Amino acid sequence: MSYKLMIRLAAQAEAARIHDWYEARSKGLGSRFADALEECLRGIQRNPNGLQIRKGKFRHDLVARFPYRVVYTVDGDTVYVYQIRHTSRRPSKRFGP
């Protein structure tokens, strides 16, 4: 079963900022980040319940080869992505470490 993926506007904006930051550092690196993020999101879509709950109802999955995590919840057949968060950022009171 493939779940529906709903990405909040704040998470979309974060992904765009991260992409642009990496692209400014090295041509093509932003695209590699975007590909790794897309791969992570596809994995979440296929098996969102396979990852442990980190805080409240929020789950986290790591973006391969980049220091970012995707914070999401599952509600029925829909996955809601709330945040794309750098792993070294201070833990969020809402989303957890």
C-alpha cells in the first residue's frame, strides 16, 4: 500500500532553502540533496509506520548522505510532513529530538 503524502508549506520552504544553500556551495549538490530527500519521502510513503514514534505522534526518518531528518505523522492512509530538520539543531519542543 502506498500512502498519500501531504507536505506542509513550511516543510516545502525548508526543502527549497536547503536545496539552494547546497547548490550555492557546489553546483549539483542541491540536486543531490533533492534526490536523497525524494528517496526518503518515497520510503516513508511505502512504510510510514515502520519507524518509531519520537515525540507524541511524530515520527522521524533520516535523509541519506545529508544531516537532515523528515518529521511526519500518519493519519489513516495519509502521511503529513511537518518539517525537514537539520540533525544538529536543538530539539524541538513540538517535534522532539
